[in-house]
Amino acid sequence: MWVHLDSATSGGSRLDLYERDGRHMIRVDGWELMNGDYHASEDRLGELAGRLVPPRGAILIGGLGLGYTLASLLATQERPRVTVAERSSAVLGWFAHHVNPRLAASLPPEVRLIESDVADQIGAGQCWDVIVLDVDNGPAALSAPGNAAFYDAAGLARWRDSLAPGGHLLLWTSFEDLDFVARADAAGFAVTRQIVAFPARVDQAHLLYVLSRKPLAAAERRRLGLEGVDVRRTPG
């Protein structure tokens, strides 16, 4: 049984932290946002970020959550420069005191956890090598209504312009969204994806979209386990 540990508000939404057998779950307004029982896709997201960033490159992670993406990234990339922008002070506190206090206490100086909307870390003057966006359940606002601006044409252009010339935007999603893929294509991104199946649920899977400013070579796509997305299949 999940045990309720704490509640907080963020951006007008209610956040709740639960624990069961050493695993944690966060709900937003009653909807499950992240669950420590199923984190293979978050692990893979961090690994992809670590394998895509150049040596000593700069990585921006939007959303700390339960910290699985960050932990996987740190295990993949040696001493990366990482900024994690988490808008909720409660989530930052939960990570440090409940979810993974050991990792929180041992972060190297190159890794910064800051209380900030990820949107405040992009724009003019920014040049991230990799941006990881994991603040909703996909390219639709869930954790905050204002996040809808992340996924429209103007938002995609802002992400693109905040990346280095060979940079990548990674997006975790629980569902396929070909309309979003078409918007990303129109914004100048080359879009690939990886499907991460649930070990015990063959009928369910998570998706990782990789939006690249320059198309990845075929050999690189094979190395990373990425496949192309046919935007022509998009309805309309």
C-alpha cells in the first residue's frame, strides 16, 4: 500500500508524495506523474543524454522528479556540467530528504539543482548541448497549464535556438504524438525516437523523442537505438 508522506502546491497544482517499500510516487492533482516502480524509460533518458553530450558539454534537465534521469546520466557521463531546473521547492526537498538523500548529498560541483522553471533557463545567450524535458507526461501540459507553450511552434523554436548548433532536445512521453512530431519537423528539428517497453506489460510503452538540430548519421542512430519518425503519417 502506498503511504502518503507529504503534500505541496506548485503553479496552482497540488503535489503529493507517496512511498511504498522504499519506492516513491508523485501525483499532481490526483494524476500519477511519476512512479518509482517503473523507471526504465527515465533511466534510458539519462543514458541517452549522457551519450549525446560532447565531453564537458552543458546539459539542462527540466524537471527533477524522482531523480532517476539525473542518476542515470551521472552514471553514463563522466563529470558532466548539469543544471537541473525544478520549479517546485517541495520536489527538491523530497529528493534530498526522502527519495535519494545519498545521491543528493554526493553531487559533484558541476551538477546544480536549482529552483526554477526550465523556461527561465533558455532563450537569448543560452547554448546548451543537450536539453532534457521531463516536466509533463508528454507534449501536453499536465504539471502546469503554462507548459502548453513548451510544445507549440513558438516554444519549439525557442528550444531550438537555445541549443548548440549540433545540440539535441530530449522529451519523455507516455504517448505517441505525431502532431507534435510534425511541429518539431517544421521547426527545423530532425526527429528520432526510442520505444521503451514495460518489462511486465507488453501492451504499454513509453517513448523518448530526440529532436536534433542536425540529423544524426545512420551509424549514430543505430548505436543509440533510435529510429526515425514518419511525419507523413500525422493526421491532417
